[in-house]
Amino acid sequence: MLRIRALIERGQFLPAQEAAQRLLAEAPENRDVMFLSAVSQRCLGRLPEALETLARLERYHPNYAWLYQERGHCYATLRATEPAILAFSRAVVLNSSLPASWNALQVLYRMSGRVADAEQAAANAANLAALPREIVTAFSLYADGDILSAEHVVRQYLLTHGDHVEGMRLLAEIGMRMDVADDAELLLEKLLELAPNHHVARYEYAIVLLKRHKHVRAREEMEKLLKIDPDNLAYRTTLATVRTGFGEHEQALPIYREVLSQTPNEPDLHLSIAHSLKTLGRTREAIDSYRAAAAARPDFGEAYWSLANLKTYRFTDEEISRMRALEARADIRLADRYHLCFAVGKALEDRGEYADSFRYYERGNALKKTECLYRPEPLERNAQLQKTVCSREFFDARRGFGCGSAAPIFIVGLPRSGSTLIEQILASHSRVEGTMELADIPRLVQELQGRETHGAEPKYPAVLAALEPGEFKRMGERYLSDTLVYRTGKPSFIDKMPNNFRHLGLIHLMLPNARIIDARREPLACCFSNLKQLFASGQQFTYSIEDITRYYRMYVDLMAHWNDVLPGRILRVDYETVVADLEGSVGRILDYCGLDFEPACVDFHKTRRSVHTASSEQVRQPIFKEGLDQWRNFEPWLDPLKTALSPLAAGS
């Protein structure tokens, strides 16, 4: 590759083309080789061959901006102005850091009499010219998907030259892409101190706050932006999304629909509308909107998976054939492919075609795992530290610490363990607020951890031993205050964040009178249900048998520790027991929570409320026992899962 590039730079196009062709024989789908071959062909005057090479490149790599820039050069050489404009325009949509494309567009627009467009292209070219070369290179690498190289280039530049607004913005964007949202938040906060009128950065800051469930601050930032530009469709759409973060789906829907009326073919808007309708229990309308999203973008994998994720939707023969064909296409994007895999897996499972279904689930998990950054070791290490720090003696020495409120009811466990069912039962009580999966405890933990240095001893949970008694009370009071925006004044409220099982020591010290319910499900059923589930975000431990079983074992071990050091503090509720004896289980849950029995809790499926999890449609139906052993349909392929869980299968 380096030799071919060097030949092109020296103007030796024929040797470069011959070398590229030899390399293509070994790697016919390689993006960079095809691109360099096309460049050589153009420079040799072989324009039809170059365009043919670029067409082949587009089939394999449709989002590679440089191919469209090169196509633009080909058409410009042929004096085909409109095709050249289309090609260069596509290039800068995919990668706005291409000076050659902007300069070419400036000339082509002027030739076509499009003065305003020419001026905008010239302004974009000038903006790039004003940036340091390293920053432009990093933006270009990022746009082409080479994220690690982009991060290295921009980070080195910032370390050498100090703060640079656009460099900081790119590094924040990379942080978001790599799921390091706290880094992105800090970078954008600092950037806005340096450049408070940088509206693009402020918008990106609001998106980061939204991702971190800091809905109040996200709303404040969006309101600032809407004062400046009240008609901005992106701002209005994001404000609607912020409202859904407060559970205000009824208020968000009119905003989404108003924006949709101006951009009727926007697939993501159809999807957002559908998600809100699903959360509100308006399933028929949600299905129509999910289908509209797929119609607006036929390869929109998330739209098909969202239909499957209703759990009650049944795909037609035509839909299944279409999904299979889309998933098999060479040019399908990774995210669309794994969404389609999970959707087809669910569709075939519903038809009893379990062998094919399992293959799609297996492929979907493998594809999704390629973009996950999950490592089990840090969590397992933290669990061991929790057991070391949070001993019975540790808690005995801290009796009376914390805030005395008994309002919170924490439901913990693994996803797909029946936690949404318990939440729906409790939320059907007149004195209990349902809320949602609140991010306040994980965010508080992150603050206690601080910014960890690689290889250094983690601050949390060891820091708990150093905190003054008043700190735990203040944290408890802050938690109650911060969660007020999700509540309507009922005496009790639910915080159903399953992964909070890792922080029950902190929760006990902050809120010693809070109720804690451990939602438990038979290990094989729970783990396989997670392997079939594609989560909207987080839960990255669910995309391989090894990861999910290690996580489940850690969970069981840590819960055994909490029950040992905090005897009687946690109510364990087994999903299978709830299914077998609903009324008895409801009575037991209500007794533990200090609530009088109400028949509505047994008739939980009749309760009209927003439900935000994958089980939203299931908890709107009466309990059915048929779902208990669905994993057995896949038993021939689950030996690795059974082997990994065998020590737990009997007693957990």
C-alpha cells in the first residue's frame, strides 16, 4: 500500500495501477486498494475503468467519502457538471473535512450559476484552511471510521499545542462514539467556557447530557439554543427527546409530528414517534410508525428490530424474506446488519424454526460484540472489592448513617429477569410511582470513583470507608432531590436499574430504610433471554455466552455477600414463583414494602402507564406460564451455556 501511494505521489501511475491490480487479486474487497486503483486509472486517462472501479468500491464500502470525491474528479474531467456536483456533495456529506471537494464544488457551482451555494462551499473551504493540518486530518480519519487513529492524532496535537476548540470538539465526539460520555461532557464544558457562542458544541453538549440522563441540564441547554434559533428542526427534535427522558411522551409526540410534517421522509423521526407510542401502550399506532420508518429507509435494521422487540408482533413471509435479503447484502452497514439478525432470529423463533433462529441470534451477537468495549475484569475486581470493604462489621460501625426516607424501592438483578413485571405490580399500587430506569446511582458512583488512572487502585468502593457520616445523609438527600423530576408526589417510587446490585452497600449507607428487591430468574432462562435481546444501549456483557455467564456468576456471588452482611435487608423474588403463585407473590412484595394489599396489583396488566423496557408489551398482558422454559426450544445449541452455568443451575 505504501509503495503504491509513493508511486502515485511521484506521478508513476502505470506502475501504481499494475501494483494495485496485483494486490486486488489477493484482496478484491480491500477499500484502499480499490481506491488507489481508481486514482491511478483516472490519472492515466482511463476514466470508464476508474468509474467502474469506483462503482465496485461503492458496493462494498458505500459510506467511504473519498470514493465520491474521486468520482467527482472523474466527472469533472469529463466535463459532466451535474454528476460531478452530486459526487462531491455526497463526499462532503459523509466527510466534511475534504478541502478538495469543497474547492471543486465552489468552481462547479459558479459555473452553474448557483452563487449562494458557491459562496457556502468557499466558506467551508476557508474554514478548513484556517484549521491546523493535524485537526483536519483527524476529522477526516474520524469521518472515514478510523476512530483510534483520529483520537491519536487529535490528542497528540492538543498535548503539544494546548486547547483548540475544534480539536476538543472532535475528541468529545470520539468519546461519545467510544462510550466514554463523562470525558465528552468535561471536554465540551471546557470548550463552552472558551467559546460560549459555539452553537454546534452546545448542541453536542446537550446530546451528551441526554445520553448521561442529565435531563434537567439537557433541557436547559436546548432551551438556550431554541431562543437563538426557534425554527431549528434538530433542536426541536432533541427537545422532544429530552421530554421523553422525563417520561413526558404525550408532550413529545406533537413536537415530533410537527417536525415530521416538514421532513416526512426522515426515518429516525418515525422511529422516535413509534418508541413513544410503544411506551404509552399504543401498540397499533407504534407498529404503523415502525413500518413507516422502514419504508423511509428500506435497510433500516433498527426499525425491523423494534417491531420484533414488541415481542407480540408477527412478521409476514414477505417481511422475513426482505429482512433476510437485506442482511445478506454486502453493502449493509454493521448496525443495520446486527439489528436485522436479531429481528430475523425473533421472527423465526416465533415460527418454530429454531435452528435458523439460533444461527441469526448467534451472528447478531458476534457482530454486535465487534463494536463493544466491554471487559469483565474491572467489574469482577470491583465486586471483590465490594466484598472486602463492605463487611458486616463495616455496616455495624455505620448504623444510623444516611437519610431516613423510606420512599425509594430499588429493584435490582439482571435484565430479562422479571424486574419489569415486579415494577408493574408495584406501580399498580395507588401509593407507588413507577418512574423508569434511573441513572442517579451509577452517576453518583462515577463521581465517587473520580477519573481513574490506568493501573491505579480504584477509589470506589474503598472511598466509602473514608466518608464522614454526614456525607451519606447528603448523598441520600441529593438522590431524593434529583429524582423529584421523575415523580408526581406519591409516597413511594421505584428505581428499577438492574445493575444497581453492584452498589447495594452504597445504597444502604445513603438510604438505610429504602426497600431493595432482588429480581431473580432461573440462570439458563435468564442468560439465554439476554443473548436473544439487542439492547438500545449499555448491557454490553450480554453479547457472548462467556460474558453473560461470567456476569451472572458475579451477580449471584455478590448478592450472596449482600444477604450475608445485610441479613433480612433484601427481598428476593423469583420470577418462576411469581408466575406459579401471582397473588401470594404480590402479597409478599407488598408486605415487604409496607403497603396494604390492593387488587390492582394482581391485575397489573390493566394498569395504564408508560413502560420503557423491552418487556413493555408483555407486562400489559396477564401472566402466562408458556414463557418459562422457552430456552428449551434451543437446547440442542446451548451446551456451552449449560456447562458454564452448571454450578448455579440447581441453587440459584
